Amino acid sequence: DTVNAPTRVPLFELDDWTSFIQFAPRGCQWVAVEMGGTPLEEFDHPTDAVYILGSEDNGVPNSIVRACHHVISLDSVHYASYNVAVAGSLVMYDRMIKMKAKRKAEEKGNKGK
């Protein structure tokens, strides 16, 4: 339900990277979505993660990429990069599918005990 998403999804506006560092949830792993990282299909998403996407023109600044725990990239056949909304959607879909598969495997493993 995208119509009411703003009422259910928290939105925080921070002035700069230093503010983000102070505000970021403890224990969360920071994942930059940037060219040259681990291909998305090979990435095992952390349970608690913050995904960082840069501007479409410049990407994620190198200083921020270096601060992240992981860097992932999206393969593309015809383009060097994706629109930031598309990139975010692809990453979140991949995360959802992999997390569901992991849960099913764990449930199946627990039934055999």
C-alpha cells in the first residue's frame, strides 16, 4: 500500500554525514550501493542494515563508501547505472526474496529435528 506509506515508514532528514553517523542505529551494517562492489546476486544481506544510495549523477562519495561495511553493485546490460529509485527497489526486492528463502530453509531445518 504505497498510498499510506509516509504514515508508516519513518523519514528522517539529516544535514550531513556526521549527523547520520551519530543518528544511525547501533549494530546496523551500512551497505553502499555503488559500482565496483560485490555483485548483488552474490550478496548475503545482513539482518540489520542501512542501504546507502548516492545521487544519479555522482554516486556515493568515496569517503562514505570507505565508511560502509559492505559495497554492492547492480549488473546492467545496457547502462552504466540505474535510476536511484530503480536501484533501491532492486536491492530491496533482492533482500526480501533472500530473507524469505533463508526463513523457509530455517523452518524446514527445524522441522527435521
